[in-house]
Amino acid sequence: MRLISNALIVLVAIEHLGFLILEMFLWEHPIGQRIFGLPPEISAASATLAANQGLYNGFLAAGLVWGIVSDSRSVKIFFLTCVLVAGIFGGLTAKTSILFVQALPALLALGVLVLSRKAR
């Protein structure tokens, strides 16, 4: 169960590294514009905000990696909860698909992490 939990956490971390790359480096690129459905003028006008958002996603990924490397349950719970809250907020305020892309993977990883403690 612990291996599954750590694997899910790594997947969430990789996902957030992907968000960092998309938001910080590909926001104004045709790939980023296609993924986010933005015309060039909107992506250009919002590039600084997107880069800031990408940086925060990088911090979430770093925290999850820290939790894995340090094997700290509390660090893992903290950062998964941060991802979950950010995903719920984004899903309710920006785009519903964020609930499935960001919040659901964090919820699954958090659930398995919590259950792995009870399975011992």
C-alpha cells in the first residue's frame, strides 16, 4: 500500500512539474495556447500571471518530492492537501476540468496515503 501511495504522489508531482513547464515556458507557444484554448493576444496579456501560477505549481511538486525523499507522512499530507484545495478552487472558479485533472489525482493519492496508515 505504501508503494502505491508513493507512486500516486510521484504522479501528482510529475503532473505539477508539467503544469510548471506549460505555464512558465509554453504559455505563449502554440502548444500552450492549444492546451489552454487561448488566442495569442490573451496568452500574451496573461503570460506573467501564468508564469507566477507555474512557479506555485513547481513549489507544490517540490513539496511532494520532499515528502517522498524524507518519507515524511505529514509533509505528504500537507502538500497533497494544498494540491487538493487548489484543484477544488480552480475547478469551482476557473474551469470544471481542473477538478478531474488536479483535484481528483490528489484526492486519490491522499486517500491511499491515509488508508496505508490504517493497513499497518
